[in-house]
Amino acid sequence: MQALIVDGYNIIHAWPSLHATLRDRGLEDARRQLVSALGEYAAQTGVAVTVVFDAHARPGAIPSTEKLDGVTVIFGSKRSTADHVIERAAYKASQRGEGADVVVATDDRLERDVVGAMGVATMGARALQAEVARVAGTVNVETRRMRDDSKRSSRLEDGLDPEIRRRLERLRRGEDR
């Protein structure tokens, strides 16, 4: 996979943590949390991630594209819903012969059928959540390993044979003259 297109509001409602954020802190925070998680995923995997949101839940409701945390965020318009934007992107990829390199993440069955018919792979919300968690877990393991490695002393004497260390210590103290 070289590109991932995410149906933003669909995923927010499908992931329990994002749905809780939506309920407790509002839509803007849920969007930010999703984009942040996908930004970390994109940074670790090199996959180009695009999140598409409908405009109806956003002030202004004019089409817009912005880059946040390394993720392209697209808001549809009243005339062009998130589904339309996703379908258009899938169609363009398919026409360029790149359909096999693109994955659309949504639980919307109709959307999955439409883009699947174009030769573009799909994944559900749970599969996306598992993939993002897997990559984050790999990063956490690597970060922990690096932190543990940095805690270890890197002094020259720590790499010496114990007998050599004892002899050098006796020399330092003047006992071996």
C-alpha cells in the first residue's frame, strides 16, 4: 500500500476511543485525534494518508484541503460529499493504473463496493485500527529498546575484561608497584 484514503467521520464513529472523544469533547477533538494517529502511522510507514470529511459538520462548508501532521485532510462541500471525494480519488488512481497501491478505509458497505469495483482495495474500521495500533506498538517497542540502550553505560572500562579492570584498579591505587 502506498496510499491510504480514510473516510473520516465513518472511522470516528467506528473506533470506540474516537467515538468517546466525540461524545465527551466534541467533533473537532475527535478529528484532531484521528489525524494525529494517522499522522504517526504515515510517518512510520511512509504511506501517503488522506482523510476525507464531509463538510456538513464544519463551519463554512466550502471545499478545502490542508496538510496536518503529514496527513492530507480534505473537507468536502455541500455538492461534493466525502464519499464523492473518495470515489473520485479511487477512480483517478484506477485510471492511472495505481489502484492496487491504494486502500480505502471505511465501514460504509456501499462505498467499499463502489471503490472495490474500480480495483481499489478496502479495509474496515477495525482493520485500520489494528494496523495503526500494530505500527504504534512497533514504534513503542523500538523506542523502549533505544531508551534502555541509552541507559546502559557506554564507558570504555565497561567493555574491559574483569581481570584487566582489577589490574588497572590496582595500578590506579598504587598497589601494583
